[in-house]
Amino acid sequence: MYSGTNRGAIVTLTANPSLDRTVELSGVLARGAVQRAVGVHEEPGGKGVNVCRALKASGSDCVAVLPGDNDDPVMSGLRAAGINHRNLPIGAALRANLTFTEPDGTTTKVNLPGPELGTAVQENLLALTLEACTGQDEGKPARWLVLAGSLPPGLPPDFYAVAADAVRRRFPENTPALAIDSSGPPLLGALLHGAAPNLLKPNGEELAEVTGIATGDELEADPSLAAGAALTLIERGVQTVLATLGARGALLVTSGGAWLATRPPVTARSTVGAGDSSLAGYLLAESAGKPPQDCLRQAVAHGAAAASLPGTTVPSLDETRPEEVTLTPVELRPVPASTTRRGPAPTSSKEQS
């Protein structure tokens, strides 16, 4: 467990939670055929829930806020795992997502849309989030509020911006830092409507999506170009960008510099939740007062450890190897005009949990 000053709990808001079932196959997924599974894992899920699970595994205090009835299987799973959570009953079953993993780590996901949530649920969910952020430690509010994942039907695409505004109004002093990990309309809606998070965690596709610069593949292949794209977000008010670049590693960009983190390859068993574990690793180190470079190292170490585990299993701190992560400074320079697309950026093909 990281030692350091207690800087408040981490709260995650997962508006579209799920029961995640991961099926391990003995061979390649065969479309239209009958196959037998060699293993199955079932966990409460959704990006914010996964972040809390990873933090809990490393002994860090986290509260998961989510919609869902007390007797929903997701809530049963959270109780069984000892995850501190606050749920808002909605009188409807939460969705179940399916993931199929092949022996080489290839992952196929089928995510359902989730139950429709109306205006009253939106207001009550925000109120529950503010309550969770208030904290119980001598009135000290949460250190971080993480807004993560997709939005269910019924919630507007600017929901995360509304949540960001609500928490800043509620805590004008000692405001919880804000992290956003999403894609598509929720991500674009958050940035277009002034969410300005302290931490944004896109992958290559999402970075291209919100900046209109190059494509996801091009950004993953060129860390310098990715750093330039991230810099445009810093100039728009985002404090820190933690961009995962697939096999090329991860990139951390702030107004003070940029660093690329790489590590030796791992044997991937399932990439499900690896990005969520990366975010948890970053928050774990940051909450312990570590400098940005060490936060980046821990993020990459957590993501790699998660990818080497089956299903949606999350690693504990002692299963990570930050000392194996190499950091390289990346020069920040303006993005060439030839790499900027005209018109709106295309929607990311990466489905959010």
C-alpha cells in the first residue's frame, strides 16, 4: 500500500453500470459456430466501478456511486467484494455485458445499452454523488471525483459537464479534483460544455476524436504527434492528459512537459478493464503525493498487470512492477496543420463500459 498523507477518498460515478461476464475460449472466436468455454468470470462492472475495485485491491479508500436496486446482481457483487458504494434504486434491472477472450488475448465485447433513466433519476443521482463527495473525515471532501464510462438512455450527452458544475458549486473550496474517462457524445459533451477536468484519460482513438487531429492509429504510432494533440486540450483548460497508446505505452502531458512510458511486453490474457486499472494506478500514486512521472509509471504498471490477469480481474499493488516502466521526455510542439481534420471528429469505435 502506498504510504503518504491522507488526502481524502476517491469517489466514482458510474451512470451505466453492468454485470460483466467474461467467457474464456480455448481457441479463436468462431462466428456462427458452437463453442465451449474453458472458464467464466462474473464481476460488477462499469468503468467507475472497475476503478473502485482496483483501488480497493490496493487498500485505497473509494466510494462507487451508481444507479441500481439493492437486490440487483451488481449490488450483490459489490457487497460480496466489500466495495463501498452508494446506489440509487431505479426499479429496473441493470444491463449485463458479455466479453469473449481468446488465448492470445484478443477480446470481443458486446455491451448492452442499459435501462432508460429519466430527469428525476438524473437529479437524484447527482445529489447522491455530492453526498458521497462530502466525506466523513472531519468534513473533508473527496480528493477525486471520477466520471467514467458511457451514459444510459435518457441522460443528456452533457451529463458529465452538469456533474462537474454541480460539484464545483457544492465545494467552492477544497473542490474534489475531476477525472473523466469516456468517449463519443459523453466525452465531447463534457469538454464542449466546460467540464475542464483535472485529468482526462483518453486512448488514441478518443484523443483523435476530441481534438480533430489525425487518427487514433496515427497518434498511437507517433507519440510526438499525440503529445501535440494533448497539448491542445491543455490549452482548452484540461490540466493533465493521460493517454494510453496501445502497444506504444502511455503518454502524460501537462503544461510543464510530456513523458512517454513504456515497459517490456506482457502475455495478455484479457484487456478488459486494463484502462480502468491504469486510471486507478494513477490515482493511487497521485493521492499518495507522488510526482506526475511516478503517477504515470504506476498507471502503466497497473494496466499491464490487469492485462495479464483473466477476465475482469484487477491487480493489487504488489502485483504491479512500476520499476520496469521506462520514461522518455517528449518534446511539446505545435501540431502540423496537415494533420488536422476538417469538420467534427468521428465517433470512437471503442465501446465504453
